Amino acid sequence: MTTENRAGTATSQPANGSPVFSAHPVLHTEAIPPLRWLLIIATSYLVVFSRPLGEAHPLAALYVAAYLATGLFWKPIQSRFSRPEHLIGAVILFDILAVTVGLLVANETSGTFFGLYFLVILISVLGQRLSLVLLASLTAGVIHLGLLSAILEPSSLGQYSARLPFLFAVGLSVGHIAEQIRASQREAFEARERERLRIEFVSSVIHDLKSPLGVIQVMIEMLCDPASGRLTAKQANFLDLMQTSLRQVLTLSLNFLDASRIEAGHFEIHPAVADLPSLVDQAVTRARSAAEHNRIQLEFTGRSGLPPVEVDGAQIDRAVSNLIDNAIKYTPATGRIAVSVDRTAADFVISVSDTGRGIAAEEVGGLFRKYQRGRHVEDVVGSGLGLFIVKAVAEAHHGSVDLRSKPGKGTTVNLHIPGSRARPAGSAAHA
């Protein structure tokens, strides 16, 4: 669901109710139809009554009917534009062209009125405030009449002054649309700045967290090393729990950072030639302590003889770690998780299968969206970012991800990497 805040900036509302900021502004088009009617009526008036009816151009009636039709059929015209900014741009160009044709039909190209019309358009486009645009347009019209008063008869001057409402309509219509576009551009710039500052803040916080967390991780590994002395079963269990919790904090922090980058369009990969089974095996090895703590059997099978692949090793590691973490969360004690790397005719496949609670078919499609989680998972701590990042990593490698699951039977997630990323054997050694 999409909502709109007071600044006119779009925000998406996911199923769990948490708003997600989006830096795309909303252009308000509600005022366009009445403003166009004002311009259409003013122009039609000028075309029909600027000269005695007997002297009117033969095409005047046809022109007025055609221009009125564009107002009557506004909804069908609006529906043809998927983006508001395209609609507004088309309206400005069409109406300027239509009014110009109207002035030609009304024989208003003589004298200086034609130049005055374009002066009003220029003022409307460049003016910063609509009230000043209208004041400047009317002032230009009054000065124009004042200059003409020296050469026109009083009767002609009165007829000529009837053109002032037309200039008012032009200034109001074009000025409002120009003001709306400038406001939307300003909102878009401010939204991008807020998003940039948010990403920088999140990156800074996560960077500051990684250093002390890294020290804690090293200290835990040292305590677990037999060279540091024997540990009692209770102490070893405490250390396993600390290591699992630390890994969860690190994963969650990095997920938030990557989610921000993905949403802002700043997510990038840095491919290098690597051995895919070795990358996946490293992720499995790091997850073993968490699996053992939950009394879950974690297995890895890497097909032998696979060629090296050109991938971003860190991001593939992240994706696989997220899949394994999810499997551990939703698999009960004494369950089993199987991780494998294989190759088909089209691609490389990293598969993570579990014997967990499974997912209902109607929920599967939404699980790859940001902050989206399945129903009935309140007892499991999670951010709803894991599969969202897995999908982004797969797509960044021009691959894909699919999920198959049955409630009570477990879940299998397959991460596909295009076979075109394969490299000659032996090239991984130079990565």
C-alpha cells in the first residue's frame, strides 16, 4: 500500500504496518482540470469575441469545439500517462500550442499582443510564486494598454482591454503547473538528501559497531581454542551462546545496511573469480555453532569439479548465511538442514533445504519483499530482511532465487547464478 505524506512524498506501507520511506515525489494533478477549463474558456472567448462575429475566422467554431473537447475528455487523456510528470509536461506543451493556434485564428498576431502573450508565458514559467506571477502578468497587460492608448481610439481600447482576463488565465494555468513542478523537484532533492544522510548515519553506526563486535568475536574464538585452557561444559555452552548471539547481531546490522543501499539504488557488487563450493562451505562452517546449539544437523555437499565463477564473494556469503540463518530459526530441535552447490545446464545452484515448519503457498510470493514475514512467526525473532537481500544479491549477479515449501514439511530455497559466470579452471588461484 502507498500513502502520501504532507510534503507530497510517497511512502510505502508494508503488510506489517511499518512505513518505508521512498524518495519519489508525488506531483499533485488535481488542480489541472479546473485551471485548464479557465484557460479554455478564456481562449475561446478571445477567439470568438475579439472581432465582430461577422469578421470571425471560418475555423473559429471548429477550434473552440476541439479545444472544449480536450476539457470534456480529460479522464481518458489522463489515463494514458503512467507518470504524473509526463502528464504535466504534455499539458504545458499542448496548451501553449493550442493557445498559440487560437491567437492565430483570432488574428491576434498583429501588433504587440502576440509578444505580450509569450511574455506572460515566460513570466509564468520563471516566476517563483504564483501570486507574483499573476501580479506581473496583469501589470504587463496594463502597461501594454497604457502604451497603446496613445495610438488607439477609446472604443478600440475598451475592446482591447477585454484581453486582460485571457492573460490572467494564461498566467494562472501555466504558473500553477510550473510552481508544482518546482515544488516536486525541491521535494525530490530534499528526499534524496534525507536518504543519503540516513544511509551515511546507518553506515557510520554499523562501522562503529563492527570494531568492538569484532574484538568480542576474536576473544570468544581465543577462549574456545584448546590452547587457552580447558573449559567446563557449562562454560563452553555459554561461549557457544555468546558466539551465536554475536553472529546474529552482526548479520542483522549488515542486513539493515544493505537494505538501505538497495532501497536507495546504491547496492553494488564487486565480482572476482572464486571457488563457489569453498565460499558456501565457509558460510556453513560459521553457522555450525548456532546449529549445534539448537540441536540441528547441518550438512554441506559441494559438487566436485565445478569451474571457478566470477561473483562477489562477500555478497554470496551474505546471501547463503541469511538462508542458513532462516533455516536454523524455523527448524525445530533434532531437525536437519542440507546445503548444496550444484550445476545445471543453465546455471549454478546453491540450495538450502530444511525440515522446519514450512510456509503456506499464499505467503511465498511476498516473502522476498522488505520487512515481509510469514504469519504465525511471532515466536521467532527476525527483521524480514533476509530473503529481501538474498533476492537483491541474486539479481545483482543476473540470477534469480526461488522458494518451495509445504507447511509442516520444510522449505527449500535455491539461489541461481548464471552459468555464463563460469571461468576457466585454475583462474580462481589468481583472484
